[in-house]
Amino acid sequence: MLLQAILFAAVAALAFVYFKVRGTAPFLDFPGPPRHWFWQNARQVTKVLHARHDWWRAISKEYGNIVYYRSLGINILNVSDPEILDQVFKNYTIFPSRALKNPFVRVLPLGLVAMETSDRWSRHRRLLSPLFAEKFMEVYATVFIASGERLFKQWHETPRGTKINIYEAFIRLTLDIIGLTGFGYNFAALDNPDSRYVHAGQEILDEIVRLNLLPKPIAALDRAKKDKLRDGMKAFEDVVDDVVKANRAGGNDEDETSKNMLSELLRMQDEEGKLTREEVHDEIITLMIAGHETTANTMSWAIFQLARNPSVQAKLRQEIETVLEGRPPKYEDRKNLPYTEWVIKESLRMYPTLPIIPREAMADTEIRGKLVPKGTWVQADLVSMHSDPKIWGDPETFRPERFDESNPDNNRHPAAFMPFGGGRRICIGQRFAFLEATLVLARAIQQFEFRMDPDQQVTGYTDISYGPKIGLLVDVIPIQPKAE
Ligand code: HEM
């Protein structure tokens, strides 16, 4: 009797895992990599964990701009066709929300990133949008510039010949910036080489990905990963909790320069009143996680390409010299630096720092006349679309001029370049990110020359974002005296 019970339990457990891993949804009729009878494509994905960007590119090259694969019971269509993506991102009935796996949602606070598209999301989006309006950007700009100066002072003081880890430096810089602009808190990551916040940030991103690549029942049991994630998250939550509770984010109407996102959110209200303290807390944590690593990656990739392409770097420096004439940049300068903007766009094209943007089908639908069942994830594969030679001609070349809109040769489908996503759920922080990258890069290029051996290997690393996280060591040579 006992043996039968054990056998029954074992078979039931195996069946449970089988259906959870393999899934029960019908297969899709699109080309894609061969599937294992049990694992489907899950093992291929986990094998290339931090090099998933290369895998997406490889399957698109081999199977075309709509590729089907299946991982952990989920049908995934990997799409790099701008026209189809445009339709998907605008079809709010079938594809209302980003597809998010449960462990991710449960761990991330319920702010804009993790919320399904709903009345609640609309309200939060409406209340948060003014934080990214022009009048606040001007205030944030002063923080971008002042924080940049702290970093550049350190670079000036670094002994000649020492290579600088640019990614590390920009992570610290953007963390300090989001702390100050987000809630008036100085993480002091730039001044503290052992900052626990820097490590906590990386742990959060790594563990979210690992949990997401496990089948749900196994992820639910993986205490060690979850604890690590919670510890990382807690480091940030404690700080934000403190500031929210004490309501001491500063900021007041009389003193424009003291404004930050938290002080504004605590004040803002609509016909339903204010957001609760918990809601404000969750939104601030969300902005902090969404808003610093992405920009650090973008600026790092830009420096990587500029260091390898001295002629582009010289052209950029010329624009900055002409406009700034040696003085530090100001908020108003952003409009007069088109080449700087193209450099940032070209970096985001070659290295979309959020490489995949998934949407989940809420009902059966069709793509290219073929059934796409409810529950399918249609993911915008930006890595492949942004490197498609049919769209870009010479995608491997770092050529900022391709973003010069006055040149008719640069005419292409508007959705062919979508580093910030599209439709209603488009990135709320894109102006913030652009301004930050523009002002920091302008000042960096004005003061330093960046050099790198073109054969030096830098490894792109994808957790949630895609960054030059290993080996970005650059010669940073002062060309302008240190600012006092
Ligand atoms: C270069 C830097 C950045 C990149 C490449 C980037 C990219 C993205 C992408 C692709 C999405 C998803 C869009 C979609 O699903 O259609 C997104 C969403 C979001 N981003 Fe960004 N982002 C960046 C910087 C920022 C910054 C600086 C902030 C805030 C300070 C921010 C806050 C958010 C938020 C809150 C969402 C969720 C919006 C919603 O669903 O309503 N991002 N971002």
C-alpha cells in the first residue's frame, strides 16, 4: 500500500513538472530552432543565460524575423519585423501589457513596471508623468552635471596610465543621480568603493533573471535565490522607507532646485486624492531600478564605441567645443547638440540596453495569417531588428549620421528603432535618460580623450539589461584642466 502511494505520488509529481515545463498550449506554426521533447527550448535558453542577446540574433539570422520557440510551457514569438511590432504595440485589446513571469512580479514592487495595464496603471501613469515634464528636467539637469563633475574629478586624480572601468564608474554615477533626483538621498556610491548599494543592484538583476528561467514550482521553492533577491531589494527599500516615512524628501514650491520625484509624488493628487504612502514607496523603488542601470549601460556602450572610433570621437568633440566653448554644459545646450544625440541613439541601436520587450496575447489572434493562441508572448527582439542589414545597410558600423533625419537616405519604418518600447507602455523615463546621457557625455568628451585597443574583448552581458559589464577598461586621458 505504502509502495503504491509512493509510486502514485512520484508519477503525479513527474506529470506536474512535465506539464509545467513543457506546457499544454498548442504548438505554433512558425519556423524556429528544434525543440527537445521534454525541455522544448528551455535548456538552450538557460545554457546561453548571459549571452541571450547573441542567441536571439543567431536564431533570427537562421529562421527569419518571426521565430518560434518554447520555454517553460510558454509559446514565444521572437519578432524583429518593424511592421508587425508596430501593430502589436498598438493593439491594446489583444496585447495590453508587458508579459511578466510571476516570480518577477512578486519580487518587484507593484509600480508602473510590474503593473498590468488597468485603470490603476493609467492613474499611476497620469500622476507620474509630470515628474518627467520640462520644468523638472531643468532641476534634474543640475544634479546630472554636479554628479558628473564628482566622477570626472576622480578621473583627473587617477594616476596616468591606469585604465578605468567605465561601466563600474557609470553605475555608481547613475545610482547617485537617481537617489538624488528620485528622493533627495545621496547613496554616495561614487565616493565609496565598497558601496553595498552597487552590489545590491547587480544582485537584484541577476536573481530576477535566474528566477524567471526556472519553472514556476521550482522557482517558488528556490529559497536561496529568493533570499538573495530580497536582501538586495531590502537594501534599497530600507532607504526609501526611511525617507517616505519621515516625509523628509525635501522639496518645496518656493525652492525649485530642491525638487525631487518623491517630494512631488507625495504632494500630487487627482480627483481620487493622493497615492498612498505604500504606492509612492513602490513607485520610487521602481523608478530607481528602472532608471539607473539602463542609462549606465547606454553611456558605457557609447564610450566603448567612441574609444574604438577616434574619428567619431573627434567629430563629437568638435560639436561640443563649438557649442560650449570650454564651459560646462547647461540644460539649454541639449537642443544644440544633435551629433551628441545621434551618438546616443547609435549606441542604443547597436546595444539596446533592454534587448527584448515582451507583450502577452490576451486572446487568440493571427500574425501573418497564422494562429497565435492566447498566452503567447510576442517579444520585440531589438538586438536583431537593430542589426538587420535590410534596415540599416551596414549595421556593424558605428555611424551616428544614420540618425540625421534631414538625410532622405535615412528613411525607415518608425518602429525599426524602438529602444524605449512603444504604445502606451513606452518608457516614461526616456527624456530623463537622454538628458542625463547628453550632459554627462558632453562633459566627459570635453575633458577627456578615450582610447582603447580595438582588439580588446568586451563581453556583452544580459541579465535584464544588456551591458558591457565585463572588460570595459579604457584609457582616459585628460585634455582639459580639472574644474575647480
Ligand atoms: C537608456 C535608458 C533607458 C532605456 C533604454 C529604457 C527602456 C525601457 C523600455 C524598453 C521599457 C518598456 C517599454 C514597453 O514595454 O513598451 C521601459 C519602461 C519603463 N521605464 Fe525605461 N528605459 C530607460 C531609462 C529609464 C529611466 C531613466 C527611468 C526613470 C527614471 C525609466 C523608467 C521606466 C518605467 C517606470 C517604465 C515602465 C513604464 C510603464 O509601463 O508605464 N526608464 N523602459
